[in-house]
Amino acid sequence: MRIFQNKTDKELINMVITLITDHSDFIKNWTELIYNNDLKIPSEIKNRIFTIWFCGTIDTVSQEEQNYLKLLGECKIRDFQNNINLLIQFGNLVESIKIQLRKVEKDKQLGIILFRNTLVHGRIHSVHNKKIKYRVFDSKENRTLRVNYNQKEFWKRIENLWSDGIDSFLEPLRIEFFDKNTYYYNNLKTFSKPNFFQTVKKIGYKDLEQ
């Protein structure tokens, strides 16, 4: 089913550009704070940035799952080779994210998400619901899934994660996730370039000239 077949060529290309550059805009906000040691950002601050970043990567994978293949298929039908190449580049980014997400056990993901939500929103009403619902990355399925836990099961899963303090829990996860010797870090260097959006836009719009 071609759900994007009624989109104009420019509308389709704009959807491709948005999908690809959203994560770029996200990481450019935080990359220097994580990797520039000259700024002397305390590890406790980096740990909190990590929780926001981690949830952002799950959102990026979820967006890829919803739209990537549909956009790629429509671009192939219209022979938009430049946009196909852009989407392949984005697909490589997502695969590198998945490699990093696989390193974090599901229960630890719950702990990261809970702390991030508390950090961003203050008191989280959702954890007082009968069912607690979070989107996590499932390593076996190699995709994001929405998990549902009752109160008792949810707190049992995470009750010991922070027993030595939140930073003792987060810091080793952050260090491994942001390791420079990873495929993800190589992609970060590309997607965090200052002119990345303009470059992608220029490449994508070339298909309007054919």
C-alpha cells in the first residue's frame, strides 16, 4: 500500500529531509556537552543529558520503523535516487543506534526512562496508574516495543537499579553508550556537522530537477 502516493514530489522530499535531520538537530544540542572535555561538564550533568539522549534514540528508531520503508518504497517508484541515498544513510544511522541500545537491558531502559521523565516533567503521574506503559528497545525483536506492567511488577523490575545512587547506575551506561570506538560515534560526527541540514536539503531537492 502506497500511503504517500498522493504527496507531491516536494512534500515527499520534505518528509525524507525531516526524518533524516530530526536526529541531527537533536544531537547537535547535546554533542559538545558530552564530548568536549574542555568544557569541564561534571559527570553528574552528563549522566542526566544521557537519559534525555537515550530516550531520543528510542524515538528515532520508532520513527524509522513507522516511515522508513514506506518512504524508501515511494522514492524508488519515483526514481528519486538522491533521496534513496539519503534514506540509506539514515538507515545506517539507525542500525548504529540499535547496536548501542542492545547493550542496555530492558529493565535498565525502564530505569533510564523513568528518571528522564522525572527530570523533564517533575512528578510523573503515569507511574501511579494501574498500568505503566513505556516504549523500549527489544534486543530479540530488534525493534521498539511498548511494554505494559502493573504497579507491582514495574517497581520490582527497577527497585534495585538505583540502590547505590542514580549516578552509579547511569555513569557506566553513559560511558559505554558514548564510546568513541563505535559505529554510532562515527555517524554522530557526520550528523552533527553544522551544515548537515543544508547539505541534506540540497541533495534531496536535486530530485526535483529531473
